[in-house]
Amino acid sequence: MNDIMGKRMKKRYYMGIDIGTSQSKGVLADREGRITAFQTVDHDTVSIRPGFFEHDPEKVWVRDLVYLIQALFKESGVSAQEIVSIGISAIGPCVVMTDHEGRPLRDAILYGIDTRAEQEIGILNQKYTEEYFIRTCGNTLSSQAAGPKILWVRNHEPEVFKNTKMIMTASSYLIYRLTGRNVMDYYTACAGYTPLFSYENMCWDEGMTDAFGISGRLPELMWSCDIAGRVSRKAAELTGLSEGTVVSAGTSDAAAEAVSVGVMRPGKTFLMMGSTAFLIKVLKDPAKDVRMWSAPFLFPGAYCMAGGMSAAGSLTKWFLGELAADMQEEAKREGENAYARLAGMAEKIPPGCEGLLALPYFCGERTPVFDSRAKGVFFGLTLNHTKMHLYRALLESVGFGVRDNLEVLDCFGQTCEEITTAGGGCKNRLWLQIISDITGKSQALKEITVGAAYGDAFLGGMASGEIGKDEIEEWNQEKERVSPGASNREIYHQWYGIYKGIYRNTKNYMEELDRKIKEGFPEAIKPES
């Protein structure tokens, strides 16, 4: 009798792990959604040459997974037997080529920040046309698409391609290491694996996979709240989890973060402010637009349209490291947060930065321009401008980019008057106010903003059957709102038109510059000795 009562009284926890571009996070939540433990770990992203970005799946993803699981156990004191499920999300889409035992044959090629496959994109567009891709896949080809990167491997690393038996994305790889099953959720497949997924038929396109030479190598498709499998004995020994623990099918990080703040139902719009920015609008019907990504959402009967900016928080990190290193050291000595200090100083700069604008295309740009050759720009510099003008101009440039995306999203479903915002950028209250002022949208902030890992924990609980979809509202309630200010609206509206014009009128020069960079600059003429 005591044993039975002990089993009934045993607490139950749900674990979530998210692998990001430069940092991974882990969460342990109880049945009511309270966070019992939270851990982070940093890692490097390798750029072997301009436009190439990679991760070692074992040394980055698996290392982070094992570290976070064990750190969560250590912090919480919870036993492995009390973990009901684990949910996984990761940067996506990535391309991992493995042998028949799931061993990577090369480092993983990352998502849209990796622009190596431009030639393959051009060839595919010539052969099939953009209209074909929109009609059948729901998406055009861009640096975000995994398909051209698979072709790049076939064209440039034929031995790797020849020996490839399974192709995975980042979440797929970790789930494979936990369960021995290669799976991918419908959202990631449709939004990221263009042109290999047929949105019309909700399955891998056999004609396209045959043409690519990868038939039978892609993951099994599932909904994010499905059970992908259970932790194997080998994975239990590696991680410390109990053998048989439920593993959900996972998803991309942005979608999991949308879940974490309750953006799960049609009409809701989500903005993730991390190293990059990502937007998701949930719809009740499928919709397609050449300027955005379209996909089924994480659950049967739900759809979405998504957009992404290649740089957001990475711009402020770049500024701090390259233009304000002295401030960073000073803040560190005085026990202050360098980013908070920057925001405080930028607040003194008037909206519009006294005529200085920036384009945030430091890594090219994804939606709505889909231009991997786009470049970052500071426009309107005068001798009166300071470093803080540059910093605020970067913040405002992201706000303009968010507005550019929202104007497309508002064409579908109900016009959103409010967005739910999450991510590290939420720590910068000035930045949130700038975004609201530029877009004219209110932003709802939730109590818990630790990110995608929290959404993963919830999705894992759904997969286990112990948590219902509507319970996310009880797990994570609204904390505050940021409302647009009327006083700055007019200047931002005028500056937005100039922002759009700067790109439109320099696009050709950006393409020419990019071509010359890739051809290689001629060596400088050496002076006579």
C-alpha cells in the first residue's frame, strides 16, 4: 500500500533542451509550469570562410545536450525517474549528413546565415521556376532552404554525398542520439527543407528526392507533440536520463519559443528577439506568399506564416565587441551589465538618430527581401554623430526590419494589433519601445521568458499525454505590455520610407560588391623598395 501511495505522490517533471546558434539552454518544469531548474552553456559557431557557417554535431550539440541534462539534475536534485518527458528544439533548418549508423560525415551546415549554395539556388530556380516552388512547396528558395545545401554537398563533396545514408536537421540528430529514430516535424520540413517537402500533399516529394538522389534518406515526418521514441539504454548511459523516458518529435527553436509564450492559436503573432529575429503568425488556413515562409504549424489543423531577419542581437554584440570594448571592460570592472549601460546611453539619443539610419543586413537578409548578398549600411553620417548614434541606429534598423515583415503578415488572417515578444532582446526595454513605436503594435511580455527550452518542456508534456494544449496559458501568464508612443510615430514613419529606399537604390551595388568579394580582391601593388 505504501509503495502504491509513493508512486501516486511522486512528483513529475518535464525537461526541455534548446540548441541555439551560440548558446544552448535547458529547463526543468513541474506539472504547474514552474521552473525547477534552468541552465545555459555557450558554444562557438565556425565560419571557415565568408558565407559558410557550421557546427560539429557531437562537439557542440551532443556535448551541450549532455551538459545541460546533467546540470539540470544537479541544480534541481530531481531524480531521472521523475522525468516524464524531454522535448528538443534547435536551430533550423540545418543539414547533417550521416552514415548508416548516424555518424556525421562532415560538420553540420547551418540555417539561413550560411549562404554557400547560391549557385545551386540559381540552377534550381532556372529549372523549376519560383512560381512552381510557391505552388508545391509553399516557399521560394533562399539561403534558409536546406535543399540547395544538400545539392552543394553533392556537387562539392561527392564522397560525403555518396556515403550519406541519413540526412537530418539539428533537432533530428539529437532525437536520433536519444532514441535511434530519425524524425522531423512537419513545420521544419515545410519551412526549411524546400524544395523537398510537398505542402500540397504533406509529405516528402518523391519526384524531387529522386532528382536529388536522396530517396529514403530523409527523416520520418511527425507532429511536434507526437512521441518520437523513448530514451534508449545507450542514451540513458550517456545522459543520465532513465531508459524509456518519452522524447517528443521536436521542432525548430523559433516555433518552440512561440509555444513557450502561448502563441499556438490562429490570429496570434510572435516575435523572437535573439541573435537573429524571427516572426510567426498562426493561421487557421494555409497561405502562401513569395516574401515569407509558409508551413503547417506544430499541431494538426494549424498553419503559419513566418519571417526571419538574419541579424538582430548579433548586431549589438558586434557593436559592443568592435566599437565599445572599452565600455565593456569598464562595465565589467564596476559590476554592471554592458548592454544595459549601452541602452541607457542610447536613450539620450533622439529618435531618428539626428538623420542617421542603418540597414541591419550584416549577414545578408532573409524575409521579406531574400537577399543573401545584402550588406549592412550606415547612411547619413556626419561629424556630429557619435558611437551612441550608431548604436541606436542599429536598434532602430531592426525595428524597421520587423515592420517590413509585419506588413506582409498583416495581409493574411486578422490584422494583428498586438504581438507577443520573447528572447534576449526583451532585456533591452529601449529596444522594445523602439519596435512598438516603429510598428505601431503593442507587445505582450510573459512572466517566463527563458525561451524555446520552456516550450520544449511543454511539448514533451503534451507528447506524454499528461498536459493539454490550453494549459500553456496557465503555465505562462502575461506580465506587462509595451505600447507604441504617438510622439515618435511620424518621424519613424518618414525614416521607414528612407530605410526602404536605401536598400532599393543600393541593391545593385551590393550585388556587385558581393561578386567582387567572392572573386577575390587583386593584391595591392607593393611600393618599390
